[in-house]
Amino acid sequence: MQIIGILSVIAAAFPLVAFPEEGKILIDALFKWMTHSFDVVFLSIPIISIIFLTYLAFSRYGNIKLSSDQDAPAEFSMSSWAMMVFLAGLATGLMLWAGTEWGYHYAWTPFGIEANSMEMYTVGQAYGLFHWGPSAWAIYCVPAIAMSYIFYVRKKHIYNLSEACRGALGDLVDGRLGSVINYMFIFGMLGAAATSLGLGTPMISLAAAHVLGVEPGLTMDIAVILVCTAVFTVSSGLGLAKGIKRLSIFSTFVTVGIVVYILLVGPTHFIMGLGFDSVGYVVENFIKMSTWTDSINKSGFPQAWTIFYWAWWIAYAPFVGMFVTRISYGRTIREVIVGMLVFGTIGCAMFYVVLGGYGIDLQMTGQLNVSEIVNNDGGPAAMLEIFKTLPGAFLLIACLAVSGIVLLATTFDSAAYVLACTTSTALDEGQEPAKSNRLFWCLVITILPLALLFVGGLKSLQTVSIIVALPLILILFCMIITTIKYMNEDRAMLADRLQD
């Protein structure tokens, strides 16, 4: 399975690398077709997911403990569990987008609002909160619940995406269809890793180059990737408890420290006030933002932003779901659902409120035209300029580089661990995949994006990984159907467990 998965990725990526111009045109056309033709389908996914998860959380099924032993304690404390969940799929992308997304929306607006207007400061930040809010975490949570139920309650100790679709597809998952589903997961996972690399590396590289006093460029990008590789390879070799857990805790302390520092030295009252305004806008307009396709004016805004984000989350969802399954031993279904939706949303909102609020204040007071830098030079350049305005900028930028490397390493570490679980024949509760298997995937996750970086094909693999989200929508539906079907079949057994 390892070799076939790698060959599938190479086969898909090689034409894009060999014919970059033609490949870019094709990829852009496919992406535009996908987001405009299936916008209603993509928008439906988080809505259905939230309804499904709300029902489970507040039903008696929410009390089901994810363990063969109903008296077993959780493998990880709630704080450690929450940090690993939060950092597994977000990495440096959150730090980058939290500080700059409003700048894009400020110039390209939704709902026909005037561009570059005062109103767009609130609306621009609100849209970032919306994109990284409960809708995203609901998409992540569906496969987490589906796979956790099968693994812990049904005691089917196989980390395969196809197994979570068995209730809907039956024995078809034992044949070619099941293989396609599993290979699609590996392909999407490697593409998702490349997406994190593509988002995180430029910002880390610029920060590191500034600290070291060297010119940013390909050499610095490669150095950043190799340092990340060294960190997550060591962490992966140490295992889940000693490696990923400790790396996640360190990442959380460093990144939260940066955010708290900016909140304290920046315009604290303005940041908190704008944060409340933006959260209020999301709450008031959540349904409108969740269902808007702009079919009349055809601005393309929801397709370019909301649909893109939902596709990105869907591409990540199986990976996050499988990782959450592995670390959720001893937790109840309600704890997993509420934990992911609440901790995930609050964590993302904290980054967006503080980093975005500080950037907006810089723009409003005339200290830095953040939106212009974002739209002309890109988000990484804008983030560096934002950090330069802070007291102790040099040290803070160094912390930004370190935190970025560790965050990226945390995501890669989690991805390698999940891929190792997926390609293992069977794993018992609490059992880790072989160290050699974990290290193998560490190598693969690094080599493929690094090779594409040399030939300029990284963007293609990122986009392809998003396009993979279209068939994954069907898989998410199959997971929901499978979970409901299994719970109905197991009703008598579950009644006994819940009474005990």
C-alpha cells in the first residue's frame, strides 16, 4: 500500500511538473468548474455535519465511551488532548491567515459592500472567524466520530477510511472501491501536507532570513523544510506520548505566548472591542454566510473563499478524523464533539481576534497599509511587516520563526503518524505503528514537496489536493450513514453499556 500510494501521487504530479503552464491552466479550470458547479453541495456539508453532530452530542449516544472498558480513564488529559487536536490540522496556516485574511476581504468584499470601507474592517475579520469556526470543526469531527465508533465500540481495529464507509457501501469496500477510497486518502493527505508546507514555509523563511540577516529565497526555504523534517522525525520516532504530545504542548505555549504578548502591548481595548463586533456579526449572519452563493450578482466571492475553505477542510478531514480517533481513547462521544467544536473554534477565534485586530489598528491609524501589502506582496510579507511594528520586534520575529517551524513540524508529525497507522495491517487499542513505518512516512512527506519546490510544482499539488475534496464529500456522507446505521444496529448493546 505504501508503494502504490506513492506511485499514485507521482503519477498525478509528474504531468503537472513536466508541463507546468498547461497544468496550471487545467488545474485552474478544474478548480473554477468545481467551485461554481458544486457550490451548493459544498455549502451543504457543514450544515448537515453540524445537525448530525448536535443530535449525537445531546442524545443518549453522546454518553458512549470510546473504549472497550467503560471504566477506563482517558489516555490523555483534556488539555493535552485539546492541544493535539487543535494543532494537528491547522499549523502555521492559522497564524498567517489570522493576521492577513481581513486584508483580502477589505479589497474584495461580500454582499456588495463598498470596498475599502470602514464597515469592511468588521466584516473582513468576521469572515475569517466564520471560515475557521464551527463549520470547519464540524467537517473535521464527522470522520473522527465515525472512525472512533468503529475502532473502539465495534472493536474493528483497522485504520482504513474505507472501513468507515462499510455501513453505507457494504462489501464493496473489500474490493476495488475500498482500495480507491484508501489511496485517495493517502493522496489527499500528502497533498494536504504540501498545502501546509506551501502556506507555512514562505512566512517562516522570511522571518528566519530577517533574524539571520540573509536574503530570503529557495535556499532558505529548503533550510526551513530540512529543520522541520529533523524536528518531526525525532518526534515521530519518540512516539505519540513522548513525541507529538510534547511537541504540541511546546507549540501551544510558544504561539499562545506570541498572541498574548501582542494583545498586551497592542491596543488591547480596540482589539477586544473589534473582536466582539466581529463575533456578533458572525452570530447574526451565520445562516446567510453559510448559504450564500451570490447566484444573482455572480461576484465569485463565496466560490473563491467559502467554497475554497470548505473544500480545503474536507480534504483535511479524514486525516484529522483519524488522528483524533487515535488520541481519543477513554473519551465519550459528547466530549469529542463538544471538545472539537468548542476548543477548536475558540482557539481559532483567539488568533483571528488578536492578530487581525492588531493589523486592522495599524491600517486605521496609518502606521502600516496592511491590506495593500497583502494584496501586492502576499500574506507572509505582510505578517513580517506587522511584527516589525511591535516592541522587541527582532526577538518576536525570532519567536515567530521558531513557532512556525514547530507548528509545521507538529502537523507533519501527526500526518506521518496517521499514514503509518493507515498502512499498518491492524493495531490494538493504544498500540502504535512500527517506528520504521512512522519514519518511512516522515521521509515521504518531506521528499515529495521538496522535489516539487525545486520545479515550482508545489502550487499544483496543493490545488489537486483541494480538488480531491469533491469525491470525499460522498465519503463523508457514507460515514454519516454508516454511523447512524451501526448505532441503530447496536441499539440493544449500547443500551446495556449506557445503563452500566
